[in-house]
Amino acid sequence: MPLRTKPDFVDDYLPALLGQASELISGQFHRVVRAHGLSVSEWRVLASLAGGQAISTGELAALSLTKGPTATRLLDRMQARGQIERLEDSADRRVTRVRITAEGKRTVSKLIALAQEHERRVLEPFGLDRAEDLKATLKRIIELHRMG
């Protein structure tokens, strides 16, 4: 393969760079998730709920990167296993909230520790300050683009 002297468009295009970084870093950890008996979608749901607060199914789908009908089937399976529970929203009956159960917390707690260790290894070469700046920048990008 010949060496490129001029970078291609995607070599310096933010969405492409974010996508590549996400695929590489997530892919490494997703092997760990599957080795612990969870699908990537199940991991994402449990990790999104790990704080213990009930959140709407729409917010959960956005956080866990899961689409509508797939999210419903996934939540049905996880509820049947006792990992999550669905709650009626007291202010709006049209909204269903989802909360992690004690079983769900047991399922995800070790994986969260492993995820944090994986993140530390990924960010370590950049130093703590640069790693925190990167995360703050990404959070701001998400905030700005979620609004518009």
C-alpha cells in the first residue's frame, strides 16, 4: 500500500475521528462485556441505570444508544431476569420510567469497575489534566448538539 502524502478528508474530520476512536475503545471493552455474559445493549442499559435513579424509557434509549422497538424487547428480557423494573410516572401516565434492581446492580457492578480500569488505561498516556479536558470537551459537544 503506498504511503499517503496528503491526509484524506476523514483523517481530520471530527465525526470520523470520534467514530473510529469509539469503535476501537468500545470494541476492546465489549469483548469483556460479552465474556461476562451480557450483550453490549444490556451492558449499556445497566450502566445507564447504575446510578439508581428511575429514568424515562426515551432517555434510557438515548443514553444506551438503543432504538425504540429493540429497546422495548431488550427491557422486556431484562425485566423478566429481574435486572430492571418499569414504573409508571406519577406526573404523566404516558411516560414509563425504568430503574435498576438489586439484581441488576449485582450484574453490572463488577463490569463498572472493569470499565473504569479500561478507561484509566486508555487515558493514562495523556495525563490526568488532558484526559479531564478531553472528557469535558466531549460532554460540551454532546450538550450543544443534543439541544439543536
